[in-house]
Amino acid sequence: MTENDITPTAQAVCLRQPPPSAQRIVAPLIDIGINLAHDSYDADRDAVIARATAAGVVQMIVTGSSAASSRLGVSLCRQHPGRLFATAGVHPHHATELTSSVLAELGALTAEPQILAVGECGLDYYRNYAPHTAQQEAFQRQLELAARCGKPVFLHQRESHEDFMAILREHWPALCGGVAHCFTGGAAELDCYLELGLAIGITGWICDERRGAHLLELVRRIPADRLLLETDGPYLLPRDLTPKPSARRNEPAYLPHIATVVARARGEPVEALARTSTETARRLFRIPEIDFRSVP
Ligand SMILES: [Zn+2]
């Protein structure tokens, strides 16, 4: 990075300047997983979006993790057309909430043009907030929904690889692609996902020297046309940001930082990674191009 790369445009007003530790990459970036419906953004959501834009994060996919957050995601998209898109789904933590009426509501949401994927859905045997059988049921119903609506799946998996793969494999022929979001697993899991045909979402987990160091090696195995970048904000604030933001909250303006760490690990210029990951996101989720120079 040079000094010019991190200087916001002259037109940027104070509010639009990224936080001090955010960087700017010239090629536009897309944050494919941001929990922007989370209440930690209630007080300053527009400023968060403006800082993302100033940092070169031109479009974002708002993660739906419950019926309520999926609904809110669509309304946020309506306020920021062309900039925000969303997913509709129920996180495995909330698997018991996926009643037939909620499933019908998700089905109706997937008809909205702003909804680009079904999820996040999957299995989480780490926290075990919902019984395994309920998680498996909810996962299957959402994979069926994705097949019906013809949109890709946004997948969450933790400590449940075998069951997850067994269910996903069964449904895969009817699906039109998907992403293993927030990949934190090992080489064997990565190879399984790549072999199946999934894209891989990398978050600031890779910036965590305690538990994410293995990803520095593993990201080299991901073909450029399968690698996606996401913050998963407000969670997973990159641990190596300097100076450390006073709030512990993560936000999309930090995506260039994650891109820089991933590019360095892969031994490629960050601009090249930004370009290919943005192209990959556009192709998988069918995100329309935006003339980001005209973004207010
Ligand atoms: Zn997740």
C-alpha cells in the first residue's frame, strides 16, 4: 500500500471517511456477509454504509439469520438500491424457529429481487443452541427452498462437517451453487468444499494469530474464482487492526484490511485479489454492476 491508496477522495466529507485503521483499495470490493440488521448498527447504520463506500466497499450482502433479520434486510435494501442486497434464511442457532409459516415467509422473501441467496443456513454443533435433529430439518427445508427459487445458498458450518456434507451432497444436484461462509476449518474440509463446487468466504478470522493462523496457508489453495471476502460484522473484528478501534464492533469498512491480509498470504497484489473476488461475488450471486463513482 502507498500513501495514495489509503487517502480518501477529496470530495469525501468527514462522515464518509473510513475509521483510522481502515484502508482503501482502488478496485471495488463486495462484502458478501455483513449482519447489517444487527441492533449494534441501529444508531449509525447510514454512517457505517458511508464509511464502507469511502473504503471502496461498493456493495454488500446483508446476512439474514432469522425471519426478522431477513425482513429487515429487505427493507434496508430498499433504502439503498443497487448498493445493498440480502439473504433470507434461518441460522442453525434458530433452527427451532423454522415453522411452516416462517418457511412460507422466507419463500415469499426469496421472490424479492434484492434477495440473492437462501441462508444463512447449515449446522452448528459447536454452540448447540438447537438440537441436532432440528438443525438438520431446518437445513434440509432451506436447501429445498433454494432449489425451488433457483438462488444459491449461504452456508454456515461449525464442528458438524460430516452431517453437513451428507445433507448438502444429497441436495447439491438441484442447487445453483453456494458459499461456505466464514470458513475456519482445516485442509480436509476445504478440499471437500472445493471438490463439491462451493465458493469459500474468508473473514477477519484469518487475522487472528491465535486461532486463524492455519488459514494463511490454506487460502493459497483456493482458486481465485472461488474466493469471496466478508467481514461478518459486527462479529470478528480483525485482531491485528492498528490502531485498534475503540469499539469492538466490526464493520464493512475493514474489508480492505482483510483483503490485504489474504492477498499477502496468497502472494498476490491486493488489487488483483479485489478484482477477482468481486467478479466471483457478482457471478455467484448475480450482483449487478454499479457505477460506484456516482454513489452519493
Ligand atoms: Zn455464520
